[in-house]
Amino acid sequence: MPQWTPKLTNVKGTDGTTGSGEYVEANGQVTFTAQIVAKKETTATDTTGFGLTLPKPAKPGVRYVFTLSLDGRQADRGIWGGQAQIYAGSPGTHLDRLRVTGTDNGAALQNITYLYGDVEGAKEAEIITVTGSYPTA
């Protein structure tokens, strides 16, 4: 299975995360799993939050939604479900938004804008996992 190194997009300053990913490309489709581990504190440049690079560009012009999970601090504070999205107006080179359920507003999806990393003595904080399939460009 081919591997690639997914990276967060829309990062303010230094990206304190590491990424690993695997994908399969067949019959014009890519199926992938990406994992991002926060090693250091990382902040998004604005409230739209982080995006994520893809192994191959997606076919543009269509909105795609993928499954996302966010393991809490050192994977000991629970797991939040969510979704990653490519918007129809996107060129399809990366995921535009990483979102998880929040505690406010009836558990509505909220953009991921901050990762703790090693803040407050944590050795490894949040782990983001995204899985899904999409047609290639």
C-alpha cells in the first residue's frame, strides 16, 4: 500500500504535528487513511481551522465529506467524531476543513483551530484520523 506524509494546511507559525498516511488508487478512486499526531502546540491562522493535504488531487467541482476522529489529550480524554470536507469550489488538492463535534450549540460541528501538543506537560496530545474515498482529478 503506498504511503504519504499528510500535513496540516492553514497553520500559523510552526506546525508541531507529524503525519502518516496510506492510500490505494484504483479505477479512478483513491481510498485513504491519514493520521496527524500533535507533538507541539499548533494553531490555525484563522477561525476556518486546519485543512489537510491529500495523497492525490480530488476531482474538483464536487463537495466531498470524510470521516474524522479526534482523540483527546494523550488519547485519554475521549474521542470526538467529526468530518473533513472538500468544498465544491476547491481545487481538490487538500481537505478544506477538519471539524469535530463541540460541547456548545447542541454538539454542532466546529472547526479544529488549535492542538495542544506538549502544552501543560503532555507528551503527545491530540491524534486526528481521517478516512475516506474520492474520485481523482
